[in-house]
Amino acid sequence: MTGTAEHAAALNWSRLQLAGDGRTLIEASAGTGKTWTIAVLYLRLLLEQGLSPRAVVVTTFTDAAAQELRERLRAKLVWGEMAAADWQDGVADTAIGPDLAWLQARWQDDPTQTERDRLRLRLAQAELDLAPVGTIHSLCRRILGDFPFESGAGFQLGEMVSSEALLDEWSADLWRRLQQGEVAVPEAPASLAALRRQLKAYLQPGVALWAPDAAYLEAELPAEQAGALAAFAADKANFLPRKTALKNALLALAQWLHERGELPKASTIANLLGAESDAGEQLTVEALDAPETRALLAFATRAGRLFEYAAKADEVRAWQGWLAQVQAWREERLAARGQLSFDELIARVGSALRREDRALADRLHSAWPVALVDEFQDTDGQQYDILRAIYSDAAGVPRGRLVMIGDPKQAIYRFRGGDIHTYLRAADGADQVLRLDTNHRSSRAMVAALNQFYDVAGEVLSADPDGRIRVEPVKSSGRRDGEPYTVDGVMLAQPLQLHWQPDVPASVPARSREALDACARQIAELLASGRHRIGHRAVQPGDIAVLLPGNQDITELRTRLQRLGVPCVGAGRSSVFALDVARELQILLYGIDHASDEGAVRAALATRLYGLGFHTLKALREQPEKWLDYEQRFQQWRQLWQREGVLSAVREIIKHAARMLLAGDDGERMLTDLRHLGELLQAQADQLHGSEQLLAWFARQREGEAAGGDAADEQQLRIESDAQRVRLMTLHASKGLEFNLVFLPLMWDHTRNANDTLPVIDEPLCGRRVIGFGKAAKAQYDHEGQDERFRVLYVALTRAVHACHVYVLPPERPARANSDKPSSDPERAPLDVAIERLLAAQAAGLDLATAAPQLGGSTDGWPWRAHRLAPDAVEEGERIPRREPAPHPDARVYSFSNLVRGAHEGTLEDAAASDEAPAADAVVEALDTALPVAEPAPPHPELQALAAIRGADIGNALHAMFEHRTIGEPMTRQLGLIDRELGDAGVPLDERERPALIERIAQRLQANLEAELLPGLRLGEVMPQRQLAEMEFHYVLDGASVAALREACARHGEPALVPFTAVNQLRGRMTGKIDLILEHDGRFHVLDYKSNYLGDHLDGYTPEALRVAMDDHQYRFQALLYTVAVDRMLRQRLSGYRRDRHLGEAIYLFVRAVGLAPQAGIWRHRFDDALVEAADAALAGRLEGAAA
């Protein structure tokens, strides 16, 4: 329980007040039926209040939990309908639970009520898929999507991305700014990695950077206190002999209050911080007993804490400016990319709900009068503010019914933003409380053992005896009575076993090794003995789970168990990139990509995946012909990578390594991980340009760059399908799960994380959640961290159904090998605190055998001995390998740019102007060959004026100018737009020439708008409703062949139209964005802007020259793809569409030259209808002439 103030008592779930306004708190200890309770409350809301599922919000912490919860609700509705039908038919149920008893009481006195309930439950099942059941993030997305006017959101929310995916980009940009000479800041980040860590911490939702300014210090530390401080410090009778630290600190504080000059020095601030805690060592008993002393010392401590923050004021102000810049980047870039981060979802909804008109809050409360919030202990401040805004009126008075379900004892996600203080504040505001106190998970003996453990080792989940979160005894439902856990036929009487090791190795790593060795031996011995049974069957590996602090611990124990022949699986939320096999694959792929680099190839050959030993590698120095064989194999793998993708290369590596890997204990696991890595790399390759970028991304993942959202789920290790294995997982990953037998070998090492150095705390000085600065903030953060580790210990212990084995070391052991002192709070492990309390109780006369009879253990160390487990010691069913499906090309996203990438390495990006490469030598040579020799014309001044500005940046800027122009207004009157787009695109300009250049660009753009493109067609005269800018298209490619497309075009007179590409079979999606589609005289035309520089002479922009340039850049192929896309759109949307009547021309404007001479810079072409039909058929993967 939380130890909150008294609330209206509720005896059980059926008596909770769900109607009317208010807050309900349901505290559910581990295993007490939280989800069952949510389901029956949902049933009550639908039947008692007549609510539709659409009117009841149900949220939980993860997508997987939300899906499971939805299905549990559905099952309860189906069960209720069937119970009503049985009641109507007179069918008696032999087992009447509390939920059925409640239903039957409803039906007992009113037979017609049964039919009404049955129909309502049937209707509810049909509506459940439309109900707001999900995570808080999915709820916020629904709010923005369903209430766009009230929330101020756009109609298209965009793709969801994790902020982690963007953090690298922001960090790199900010790092460049700092390196370019921005104002130096004290303690600025020393490296890009350090900057990224700080930025990640400072961008946490609901967390502020704060430092008091002069006005705040004036208000909080008034000068009037100086006299009292000075008088107290001047009185020698107040201080013990030779104790001057506190006295001098108080005098310094008094002086500062008078002068308000520089802050006191660090040693003075440290002594002020210890004014209360160290007073017993500094002051006389008489001074301590004086009533005014307590207030004076509290003032001094508060002053010290304020000074610690004030000392960071310059750094805070600098970071506040940088964060504002990062926030601006985030908003701009997410908007430009059509993306939305999960943090942004929460922030947008929170912002909309804070508006004074409260329109959104009122609409949401009207739509959703009740909310059931599961896992409420993991809610952060921003998320609770959203719920509070919806379920409170303008005056802050509760409205509607907000039901908060959770367990503060299981609040263990501080690292993800979980805030236990939010829970405690919300709990204090609840008007009724239900505490679930019957454990349905564990056996009677296990429940009793846990009650006894916390009774003798302390119920407070904190080293502070006044901590609010405590463990209260729970009852057992007896659900496990039918399948008792026995050893040698005798029911286990002491299921919570504390295994004490008195002989402690010197170093912490040695202690961990010994504990993991012992754990592996104990599990192997238990399985081999055949003495342990659950019900009538022997204990199997799948009954066992080992919970460990970190992913490296999982790897270490897995190796030990495999050595003993114990089947096991690492099931933590660990990333596949953290494994050794990922490092080996990175080295091998680098060698393949650099097959001509002898050093890279040698490193790759030395990996376990390739398998060459030292002597073989050494001998290759004298065998150049054999070396050539290896180099050629790597070249072949490189070609396969380029032709079919990185996953194909990884498959070849798997084939090569399979025999060697399967000879080891972990071969199956490594092959699974290799395949997983290959799939992740292939998915990322579709978003990157070339192998170098892919290998750089791979390196960043291995260095610990975290993913989020779905990406994080994708990177988690895949669990083998065989469930009959010992499960190894992290402590945090085990939450919500249950296991018959649990082993906890390293809880004694669950100490403070030395890398957790950026405190985030609820700061009492300002009443906000802030980045903590100074020793006091760090101490508060560390104590809160230890409190959370107490809660992790509770979670770990309560996972067990039948038994839990805890490995214990003496709490007074030296903290490390080079120290003779034990760890102290808050650094030490909560298990050590609990064991110390237990030993103290025993020393005070507690008889443990009487007080805790279900608590067992041994004091003779970790004595288990085990040999390798015999294969027949484990009852496994026959494992039949599934046939691997026939290989097929991987689905990818294609565009014009990445299709022709093999032909033009300069056209890699799919930005607006990504395909606009500068004129290459090949183009010039082609023009020289194709055009008649004549006297060279003089350079054109307009072309010369813009000649220095080339590349994708100016191209992107020109595209944006056309897209965002005000239609009907001359470009010469839109100079601000031109200036802004040049800046946004990052076009480098000489500021002295900027105004003149903007004028010149305006004239060029206006000339494009005024040029006659077709008889009677000028772009500037096209009405807005007859043009569509930046039309994005997507269509499916299911086995289309580039060769078939090329052959189809050749049959219709265009043998060179389709380039030779790096891939042939196309499976996935074709995508692109057409600059403009316009209608003129009933025909729809494709128009594309090109900023390519083709020389200073108009000769390079004549129709004949443009024909050569179009072919060289493969733009005619692009025009064909765009024409097919428009043709398909018109077929679907234009009634009575006929290609010969409605499909127009493809028009390409080479913007630099349009209007400088008749037809200069204009290329246009209408593809033959039969050619368009043939191309459409080829891209659809069907025979030409078959029905579309």
C-alpha cells in the first residue's frame, strides 16, 4: 500500500461507486487479479450504466498488454452473454464465482433484465473493436485524429517515429554548432556521445531545466535572516569545541544575504547542505534543543541547495537556448517529413487541453465519461495531466469517473519516464480505494513465505523507515492446491530459500562468477535428480526462470547452462546488436564490402563466422594463389550484396558457418541471431544509400544507440519457439509474468548504476520535475533509485508460483576488492538491507523458525555439484524441423532515383531535386556528338548569372518556390518567399549579392510561368483548381521485372527507354512525387521542374540538346513512370476515362533557360497509348492486354 490518507473504504469490486464524479484507486498487489477486476468493472459499466464500449477509455502501458487486455474484455463479454443464455435456459453452473453471483443477483428479481443484458453484451462485442482500448499514446493519436478542430491538429497525422531515431541527427547538428565557436559554457559536453546523453536526458517529457534567478533568490533567501544567522554563529555556546565548519558556513551565508555578491564557495555550500544532518556533530545539546535552531538550520540547508542550482545558472541558460533550437528543429523536420514522435503526441494533446476555452477537454469528457487506467504506477506527470484535464472541470473539480489501477510496489520504470511521485499525488486525491488482497498466482506456502519475509525483513520498500510504500500481507486463493510442488514426494514447506555464502570472494566480478556457476549447477542438479515434481510430472526446464540485473549476466549464465547441457533461452528485452555475433557479422560484412583491402579481409577470415585459425591465416602469407581464392569469394559475396541486398549476403554467410556453429552448444541461437541481424540490416538498407551508410548505421547500433517504439521491439532477441527451456531474463522484463520456480542469484549485486549520472527529481525548491544539480539533488536521486530497486526486488520475488531461490552474501562484506568497508545506502543492494534487518531482528531475540516457518535456507555456501545433464533427463517431445519456405525476393520500396542508382551514382537522394545531377563529362561529350558543329555562341548573361549556384540545394529551393507560391501573383512580388526557401534549403550565398540574386531568380521563375508550354497553355494562367502540386503516388510491385518492362518498351519503339538497373525482380512498392499535375483542354499533363546546369550557352537547352540530356539522366524513364502513375489515378477517379482523350503530355522545364528563347528549356513528349498500356502491364506483373 502507499500509506496514503484515509479514503472511503470499499469492500470489494461490486460495491465500488462507478456512477457520478470522482476518482477511484485500485491498488493491486502482485498476482491479485488486476486484469480480472478491470474486466468485471467494465462489465458493470456496460450493464449498470448502459454505457457503450465506445464511451469507456481503457489504457495500459504497452501495445502488447493493450491487445491482451482487449481480448480479455472481449472474453468477459462473451462469457457474460453465455451466462445470460444459460440462466434463461435454466442451466445451472456448478462453479459460481463472484462475477457470476453478481450477474445472477441482477437477474433474480427481474426476468426481463436477463434478455436486456444478453442483447447489450452482444452489441458490445460488435463495438469493442471501435472502443478506445490501448496505450496512452494510442489514445492521444486517436484524440488528434478524431478531434482535429478542437486539438488544432492536421487531418493527416503522419508516420509515427521514435524520438531515439531522431536524436542522432539533433545531437550532430547541435555538436557542429558548439564546435563552430558558440559561447563557451562551464562543463560543456566533452564529446558528441556525452552531448547525446545529456540531450536525451534534457528532452525527457515533463522535465525542465531550472536555476533560480536573482529575484527568486531574493524572495526565498530574504536579507532579514542575516541577523539571526550571524547572532547564532557568534554565540560560542552553540558549538562544540573545535567545530567551526557549520559556524563559518552560517557566517558566510549571513554575509551573502547582506551583500548579494558572488555565490559562496563550494566548501561553504557543502557545509550549509549538511547543516541539519551534521548538526549533532557540530552543536551542543542545548543549542540543538532550542526551538529556533531547527528553523535556522532548515533555512541554511535550503540556502545551500539553492546555491547549488544558482551555480549552474549560466549552463542552464545556455542549454535552455540549445533545447529551444532542438525543439524548433524537431517541429520543422517532423512536419516536413510528415512524421510524429511519441513524445510529440503527448505534448500536442497536453497543449491542446491547456487552452482556456477547454473545448477539447469538454468534447473528450462528453465522449468518454469513464476511464480505466491500468498500470497507473508507470504514468508520468504529462500523461496524468492529460487525464486530469479531461476528468476535471475548469475549477479543477473532478468530473466523470477516473479509475486508476496499479501497484506502487511495482513502479520500476524510472528509466522510461515513470514517476512514482505522480502516482502518490494522484492516490492522495482518490475518494475511494479498493485494495486487492488475495493472491491467485502463487501457492499457499509461497504466499505465506513472502508475507513472513517482509514481516521480519521490513515491510517498508526503502532504507528510510518512514517510506510511504509498504508491503502488506495478502491472502492465498488456494488456486494451486491441485498441483503441489513436492521434493521426494513431500510438499515443499519452505518455498522461499535464502542460500547464504559466508566465504565471499574478494572482487565483485569473482563473486558474480561464483554465483552464476552455482546457479547453473543447482539447476542442472535439480533437473537431473528427478526428485522435484509439480503435481504428477517432473519439473522441466520450462518451469524455471532465472532473473538477472543485466543482459551481460544473461549471456554469462546461458554459457554456463549450455555447458552443462541445460536447454535455456535468453528472453530479456536485450538488443540483438549487443551480442558477440553482431560484432563478428560487422567485421565480416566490412571485409566483404572492402574485398580488395587485405587487412579487412584477414580480420573477416579470423572471425568465428568464417572460421580460419591463426596458423591457416599465417600460412596464407606464403600462398598467394589460395589468398586469391578467399578474395574472390568475398568479391562474389559483395556482388550478391549489390545485386540482391545485404540479406542475401548474410544468408550465404549462414550457409558457410552453419556446420561450424552447430557443433557448439549455442549454434542454434547464433544462427537465429544471424538471420535476425540480416533482416534488420535489409530493412535499414531500404532507407539508406549504399553499403557505407549501412555499415555506419550497424556500428552505431552496436555502440549502444537505442531504438524506440516498434523499432525497439524489432531489435529484441527472438525467443526460440521451444518453450521447454530455462528462461533467462532481466528483472525488468519479468514484470507481469509468472514462473513455477524462480532463481535470483545476483540480487546482492543489484546496486546503484554508476552510469546513471544525470539526476531527474521532483525538486521541492520549485515544485517541478527538473534536472537535478548539486550534491543534494544527486543524493535525492540516488535514494529514489534505491527505493526503486527495493520495488524491483519485490517484483522479482513475486514472480514465483511454487518456489524462489535467493542467493545471499553477508551484508557487511567489503564493497570491493580494494576496500575493507561495506557498501552503504543508497548505493547498496536492497537485498542487503533486508538481510541486515532480518539479522538485527534475530539478534534482538526473534525466533525465525517461529516467526517465519515458510522461510528456509542454508548457511553452508553454494555446494551444488553437477555433471553435464544427460539428454534423457529432460522430457522433451520430438522436435521436427519445419521446411524452410522457398526463397523469394524481399519486399522493398522503389523510386525512380534508387532504380537508376546503379547507372548514376550521383542520383542517390529522393528529395525534390535529388535526381538533378550537374552536367558530367558524359553529357558534354554526348552533346558534342549529337549536335552539329557550329561557331560557338556567346554565353548567355542570364545563364552565367546563376552558373555558380548548382546542385540539389538550389533545386530543392526552386521546387519549394513553385510549390508554395501564391497562385496568380507575380513572382517579382513574392521575394520574401524566395528568400525564405533559399535559407531553408541551405543554399550558400554571398550576402552582399543576395538581394540582386533573389530578384534574378524571381524573374527566371516568372519567365517559366509566362512561357507557352503548349498552344494556349501557360503555367501562370492555370487556375488553382486545375492543378495539383507534389502529388505523391504508391503502387504495388509484386514480381514485376525490369527486363520485362524493357522488352515491352522495345516492342513499342523505345529499346533504350528503360535503363539497366541493379535489380531485376521488383517486389514491394513503387513510390514517387510528381511536381505538378495540371489539366488543360480536358487533358491531364505531368510537369516536372529541373534545375540542372547544362552550360552557359543556350545551345545546351534547345529541344535537340534537351533530348540528349533527358536520355543521359534517364529522365524519360522517370517521365514514363510518372505517366503510368497518372494514368492509373485517372482510371480510378475519372468517370468515363479514355487514355486517348484525357492523358496528356509529360513536360519538363529546365528552369534556368525557359523564356530566354522560343522553346528554350522545354522538353515535352506524349507517350504512345500502346506503350503506356504495355508499361502498365509490365509493372503490374501481368501479360500485355490482360484486364487491369
